[in-house]
Amino acid sequence: MKRISPEHSSIANGRLSTGLLLGLALASGCGNGTPTGTVAEGQSSADEVQTAALTELAAPPALHPIDSGKPDSGIVLTAGEKKKVDPGDDEGVDVFATDDDEKDLKVAPGSPEALLREMARLKSAPVDVVKEPVPGKPGQFQERKLTEQQSVAEVSRRCHLIIDKAMQVIVATTKDASKETLFNNAVHYLCDARMSLALAGEKEQADLLSRDAVSLHRRKADSFAASEAGYKVVLLSQTLAEQQGKQDPNTVIACARQARLFAENFPSQTNRGAIALMTAGRLCEFFNQPAEGKICYELVESKYPKTPFADEVAGILRRIRLPGQTLTEFGGPTLDGGFFNLSDYRGRPLLIVFWSKDSGTFNQHLPQLLAMEKKYGQQGFSVVGINMDRDELGLEEYMGKNGIAWRQIFHSSPNQRGTRNPVAAHYGVTNVPTYWLIDGNARVLAAPLPIEQLESGIQYALKAR
């Protein structure tokens, strides 16, 4: 299936990361001050029920559930405790420049500011080229080109180093409200590194990211750090759903649950919340989880009623609610210069086909569609197309070559083609091919209709006349 307008977007050695269990470190009175981060976040104050829900859903089945009775594999940090870094952590190639950067920055080596600068370098330095000391020449470095496998391992190594340094900054700043910006930046780097490692196959990092999100939410529910960690869990669940949704429906369900959880716990995060819900809804539709998707869309409708997101989701919900209803808002100009009016087909079952000539799936289905039209056309069955291409000449050529004779709703104005086709836009259709089946009274029998049920659906519609 071709997605006309997708709205969602995505190192590894076997080393076990030292995890950060933030709960004990952050629960000891360190969240009383007003955050001074660079981003002003939500005004929610989650009650015990919300906190329990966060704990339960932070790592759903697709995100490697946490056994609460199992000791944490990471390091438990208490407020004010200095993390001891394994000297071996920094072994290997050096990605840093060799000039007096720390002097230029006028920050003390090992300070939170210096550690954050190191994290920025680790994040931004090229992963296929590294600097290493020149043997016998102290203070001199040379570049070395890495192989693809070495680059993968280097990215993983840097992520682990970032986690180590971020942990140190978090411990050093967690009780000092004046250093909330440093704390927030460290949380950002920590969560980003955990997500990268989790996507690379280090499953324990998904668990640790979820735990960090829970702990930060308990620390201060409306803080930047809490929303940042929570949203990274959402992004991780989305990526896993995109990658694994076809084989594992649980990843799609987990994505929807994470999006809903984020929207509930961070009500002022309008953009992030709505985008997360709409992305999850589309993934649910794409991977055949319509019930979960409908819940996500309806939450956008109820939580963000006066935003552009509500306008966008209105069409989608209009489509989702079609089955069993009478189709009334449907019609438009046709490719042959006429006008399609649904009332002209009264008494005839109708298959409505949203399609594009560039859709590989549609091209696979086309022989079956043509066969069904030929087989049942004499019995009163008809087909109408909602074409979502932009090139009129190319469309006419394609139809002639492939023997497509059914009428096509297609606008002469380029601004009303593609996903801007008024019918498709009105019903929020962005995936092609999509099939709807209506009976002779314009009652919607199926929307969408799976191609596997095409013939049985046509037979039912003909008998029900």
C-alpha cells in the first residue's frame, strides 16, 4: 500500500550500559524549585492514578516490559553522589580537538558545563573519521578512517559515553534549581542516547528510558525534563511500530498507548501530543488496528478542539464513522468532462476506489478489480475511481493502456489533485489504494473493504438490493 502523505518518520556492540535509575535520586526533595529550563512546559500535576498509569504503560509489551521484582541492572544514584566512571569507558579513539578548549570555555574540567560540551562533541563529530594520538608525539593527533563496522561500534561507544556523562551532570545539578537548564540538557542527551541504543538492539536501554521517564514525571510532572523523556519513549514506540508493525501488531498497539499516555500526562504539549496521536492513528490504520487508531483520533478531537489538528482529524473521523451510514457528501467533476452524482447510481451497488497509478499495490489489485467489474457489471455492479494523481495526460495514458473504463473523479485545477482531491480531503484519505463498498441505497457497507473480501462483498451487496 502506498502512503500518499505519511506524517511520521528513524549501533552496536554488546556492552551493557550502566543504567540510571532516577527515582531515588530525584525523589529526595529535589523537585521543589521552579524549573529554569529553556523551554516552558505543561501545567499538569498527575495524581496517583496517572502516575500508576505511567508506571504501567511506560514500557508496554512492544517496549520490553519491566519486571518490577527484578533488581535494576543499572547504577542507583542518590542525590549528591558522584558517579565513579570506569577508567575503561574512555578507552579507544578520541573524537575531541587538542587545543585548549576548556580554557577557551572558561569552565572547570569535569564540571557540568564541560561535560555537556563533551557530549555535544560526541554527538556532532563524524562517525566515520576519528582522531587518535600520534605515537611518540605527545599532544599531536591524526585522523583515521573507520570501516562501516567500526563506525557502528563507534556510534555505540559514544552513546554509552554520553549516558555516563549525562548521569554525572544530572547528579550534580538535580537539587540546584539554578542549574535546571543544565539538568534539562543532560536529560535530553541521556534520552537521545538511550533511544539510539534501543533502536540498535540494546533492549535494556528501552527499559531504562521508560524508567527514566517515570522517575522524571514523578519528580515534577510539568517539567521540560519529564516531557522530553516521555516524548522520547513515544518516538521510540513509533519507530518500532514502523519497523515491526507488520510482523508484530503489539508494537502498533504500544505506539497508540504511548501517544495517549503522553497526551494525558502533558496536556499543555499541544503540538507534540496531537502529532503523536495522529501519527499513532495513521500507523494503526496502516497496520490494521482500526479500533486503537479511532481512540487516538477521538482524543485529538476532544483535547484540541480549537486547533488545526482538530480540523485535520475531523475528516479522518468522518471516514472512520462511515460504515452503516448513508453516504451523502460525495461527487465531483470527472476526467471525461462530466460530473459524478451519486444519485445517478441509485439501486446499484458501487465500489469506490481511491487510487494512484504509481501505487504498486493498486497495480497488483487491478486485474482482480477489472475481473470483478466484468463479472458482476451486468448484474448492476459499478465502480467509480477517486484518482489521486496529478498528471492528467499520464493518467489518461495509463487508463487506456490498462483497460480502465470506469469513471474517475478528477479535478481540472492542479490545486485539487493528489491528496488535495476534495473528496479524499473531506474524508481524510491518505493511503492508496483504499476501497469502499456501498449498497444500492448509498449505505456504506465497508470502508475500507479489504481486497480479500471484494467478491464476497459484491455478492452481498447485490443480494441486498
